[in-house]
Amino acid sequence: MRWIWIDKFVEFESGRRAVAVKNVTLAEEHLHDHFPGFPVMPECLMIEAMAQTSGILVGQARDFREKVVLAKISKAVFFDYVTPGDSLRLEAQIGTISPEAAGTSGRILRGDQLIAEIDLIFSHIDRNLAGKKFPEENFVFTDTFMSLMRDVALGAGTRPQGRGAGEEPSTRDPQASTLFPPPAPQATPPRGRESQA
């Protein structure tokens, strides 16, 4: 199972910055236990949401050729609780980027209110762990993660009108194919080998 902690991107400037949104709802099972009678989004999941926002920004800056993983949380400061019904805006910006790593800074806002400041460092594992054998397919940037960017690639963070499920829009943003190339096909695990939860 792969958890996605952002709902969609609403802004994306290749190699510079990205803005994603996350709507927090009681449909998220973890909120029923954290805490009973006072549900709040765990701070570690806010960090994960920022890591996904920033990580996709860093990965896209290198055309998703590298597997990008979170290496370090440089700063995580929280100013308020996040509760069901809140709509969060995650703003990420690349501070530094090199072939081996990248540093990002980010803010989480609820409306105009600052909720958190989170700075992260990512590693490009294909460059940093030479000699280690990793699968050829990019197990970090899966179809699920790539689907978060489709709306932004098609323009202004909105879905094209008049499009049925699985249909491609009739007109595409000329940058869509270069900013967000279609993901590489993922291997399907053989039936009967899925873990039982």
C-alpha cells in the first residue's frame, strides 16, 4: 500500500517551486485514533506531505531519471493543529540542487495562517549509492504519484472539461509532454504474492 498525503498540485514551476493542496477529512482512518475525541493530523504526516510535494518537485527537475528519497529533515517547526475540515496549502521551493542531492524549504498554510515550516534534504540514490543494485524501474515515482501532476500539466491545476474516464484531452499544453512525461510502465506483481493485512 502506498499512502499519498497530497490531493493535487495547483502550481508548478519546473526546477523552482510547487504548490500542492491537502484536504483533511474524518474519512482518514488514522484521525480516529489520533486522538479519540480530538482528531488532529499527526505532524509526521505533515512532514510526509511536504516530502511528497518537494520530492516530486526535485524529481521533475531531473526529468525523473533519478530515484529521489528523503535523506534528512533539516527543520520542522509547527505552529498550530490541523483538524478535519482544514484545507492545507503546501508550498515547496528548491534551495539547492546537484547531481547527488537537493535541499528544499517549505511552508504549510491554512488560508493565510502559517501552520508549519519544513526544510528537507533529498538524495538521488542512483548517484549516491554506487555499486548498490536497485530495480531498473523507478519505484519512487510511480503512476500514482505521476497522476498528481496531470492536472497541472494540462493547465492551471484544473481538469479539462468534457473528458471521460481514461480519455486523453483533445488539446494538450505543449509543455505537458516535456514537463511531465508519461510514467514508465510498472511491473505488475504476480497474483497470490500480495501481502495480507
